[in-house]
Amino acid sequence: MKNIDTFADRRKTAQGAKERLLEQFKSRPKADDPAMVAKAAERKALEEARAQRKATRLAEEATRRAEDAARREADEAAALARQIQEAEDQIARHAAELADRKAKRDQRYADRKMRTRR
């Protein structure tokens, strides 16, 4: 069966809903109510604590990143120093090898000279 409401019934129902909504709004505590002030202070304290934790977390993260960057730079510098040392050692070995070859060649030359002079 259909719900047969007249325009007046619908209007009365709507008006009643508006009045109930207005009553709910009026029954709400005022901003200067001690309970509301306490809640606002609690919210503010929570926000400040949250902001402090966030600032601490960001500072720790920045410190960690700086330490990581410094460690990475130190590792890269150590690797570069190792490469330079290896290159210098290789150059020294090569120079020693060349000097040894030259000494052997000079000795052969001197031996050959001594054989021809006799």
C-alpha cells in the first residue's frame, strides 16, 4: 500500500526535523564551557607533542643522512686512496723492472765488450 501523505504532513515532518536539528545545535556546550576549554587545551597539548616528535624525528633523520653521506664519502676516499696506491705501486714495479732489464742489458753489453777486447 502506498504511503499517502498530504503536503501539510510532509511540511510538518520537515519542520519537526529542522527543529530537532536546531535543538541538537543549541544543546551543544559553549566554547567558554570549562569542559570545552579543557578539551581544547588537551588537543593543543597533543598537537604540540606531535609537532615535537615530528621535529625530533626529522632531526634524527637529517643526522642519519649526514652520517651516511660522511661514511660514503670516507669509503669513496679510501677506495680512491687504495687505487692511487695500487697505481703508484704498479708504476714503481714497472720502473724497477725497466731498471733491472737495463742493468742486465748493460751487463751483457759489458760482457760482450770484455770478450772482444781479449
